[in-house]
Amino acid sequence: MLEKTLLVINGVGFALSSILAAIRRSLYFRLRFLRRSMSSSSAASSEPKKPRNVVIVGASMAGYTAARTIAQYLLSSSEYRVVVIEPRDHFHFTWVLPRFCVVEGHDHKPFIPYGGYLPAGALEADGGKVAWCKDRVATISRESVTLQSTGEEIPYEFLIVATGAGATDSLPSRVPADTKTQGMELLKQMQNQIRESKDLVVVGGGAAGVELATDAKSKYPEKRVVLVHSRDSVMHRFGPNLQAAASDGIKELGIDLITGDRVVSEDKEKGIAMLKSGKEIKCDCLVNCTGQRPDSKLISQLSPKSISESGHILTHPTLQIQDDSLPNVYVCGDVSETNTTNPNSRSAMRQAKIVAYNVISGTEGKKPIEKYIPHWSDGGIKLTLGLEKSVVNVGDGKTDFIIPAKEKDVALMSAKAWHKLGAKAFEDTSSEFFSKIMSKI
């Protein structure tokens, strides 16, 4: 009991310190705007200067938040601008993908139009502080990035890498498509495969695997569902309480759980999956939910020594990469190595804001002073265990809380995510966004 009380006190203290830090930064930037606006008339230049670029590679939660924060606090008179390079035409709300791989009729909801999360006027051709390129970065040098489709080189003064990490980069963890249309079609294909199957095998007992398996069994109770996990317990990155809650939820639904073994091959003609132990299980649909793979290849070309054994990008507490010859290169989100336990969107957003504040300081000739310190509260998770049940887990690795809940909305938190990112729920305004970025280019 004492341990849980101390955990609550620690969590409240962290929340209060975060609020105070946000207030401090807000006051600082407001006073900065006020001082600069009072002196801007006399310091106005007759000739506009060529913009100096803060290039952000990737616009998932970390990159998008960094772009929003920098654009929000850059002075209107600043010669700097943000250049976002992102190949997808919509933001992907990945948390709901396992659900929508099973449940039909919601295929459009994970795809949130870009633009609304940015400050008002940020994308305007006249005076806006954000330029947006729908493309991929092919290579990075010490001075510029090269676009994949056109070969155009974009110089940068500061570079922010937010390329993320994915579980096999495919459904149900990620959508391997750049357009909403393609993504919706892939979701429908997965729904059809699961619906038509009789013997569904789900590989991987992390969050995506547990959620997809329990949703499938909940929606299709007559279907045989087998969940195979190579570790001794599902959700093995979390504490024993969540492991037990997940295991109980799986068994209550009648899912066959195999732990301590792994699928090594699949024979589609015979309709079986072979395990490392030699066991064969019936399988007419196999869904792979294994492994996190950081997308660090761009930095591995530029600075190989900055890549960890796991493939993540090593960073200083300021979130500059661990290469002192490249002090203007920052990293945030799942691709970074920050010793964050169970990284998620909360830790990505916190890191993005730290990077943004340090970059803004850099644009004014100041050294970065903001530091990212991981906190256990970032690792909290909500895990669904079927269509109507979920558990919330928060803890520091020694003590944790399990909070069971009933799910009333089959679309989970989709509408809230749209609202959070400045979009009206399920109204696609992407055409307006693309007209703005095209006119600006």
C-alpha cells in the first residue's frame, strides 16, 4: 500500500512540475513576442531574406508536434521556417489499427487530415512559417537533405529526425501505404481475411497481437484463434499485473495461448503453421504482430556511430544525436534511444517539445538547455481485451495500478484523436490542406 501511495505522490509531483514548466515557457515566449513586437518597426529590413530551414523528417506524433511547437513560437520576423517532409497524405492514428483490422465500417477513421494541428496561418503562402513536402528523404548530408522523387536538395540549419519505428511496418501495427485510399483498401483486405478464416493464428503477444486476437474472438466467437508468443508471458515488457490481466482476458474469451514458442514457417497449401518446437497448428490466416524496428537508416549513413545495437539513434539528454560534430541534428520519437520504458505518443510528444524549444534557442544563437528525462508515467497503456473490455496500466516497474474498464465505443478514441489534431471528427479536409501546400511550394 505504501508503495502505491508513493507512486501516486511521484506521479502528481511530475504532473505539477510539467505544468509549471509549461507555464514558465509560455510566459517566456509571450514576453519575447512582446519585446520583439515593440522593437520590430525600427528593425524592419527593406529586403526579405532567404529563409533558413528547420527540416523535420517525418510527421507522425513526434515530428508533427515538433513542427507545431516551432511554428507556434518562431517570431514573425524570424528568417527561419519549418520544412516538413512526409510521404503520407494523412496522419495515421495507429493505436486503433488492430481494432479496425477486425471491425468493419470504420476504415476511414485512422486517417486524420494534416494541417489542423499547426498554428493558424502556418501554411499560408504569405507569412506562414511552415512549408510541407509530400515526399521521402533519400539521403542526408551535413548540410542538406535530398528528396526521393525529385532529387531536390533542401539545405538545413537544423535537422529533426522523427522517422519512428514499426512492428514489421505492416498491419495491424502500421499501414504500409502513403495514401488514405490505399490504407483503407488494406484494412478491408485484412477484415475480409479474418472474417473468412476458420483457424486464425496471431503471432506476437505485445499490445497489437493481444488486441487483434481478442477483438477477433470477441466478434467471431465460433472462430478458432491461436495466439503464439515467443516469451513466457504476453505483454512481457510490462509488469506482472498487466501480464496476468492480459492472459486472463485471452483465456476468458477461449483463445488458445501458446507461449515460449515461435512460428518458423507457414504452409498455406496444407493450412498449417509450424512452430520451433516442432508442433503444427491449423492455420488458414496468419497475422504477424512481432518486433519493433526503428527507421534509423538515414542517420546510419550520416553518422554510423550514433546508432545503438538495437538500431535506435543515440541521443544526448538535449536530444541532439551523440555526434558532437553534428550539434544541429536532433532526434525525437520511437526512433530515438532515450531509455524510455514502453515509448508511446506521450513520450514522443514530450521529446518533440524538448527538441522544439532547443531548436528555437538555436535559431537565436543560444545553446540548448532543455533536457528530456524519461518518466514512468509516459509508459502507461490502455489495452483492449475484446470489443467491450479494456484495462489501463500505469506503474514504475516495481509498483503499478490495473484499472479495468468497459468499452462502449467500438471506434475507441478515434473521435478524440481527430479533435486533438485540430480536425472535426471524420470530416476529411485534406484537399484544403494540399491546396495550401501546393500554392506555397
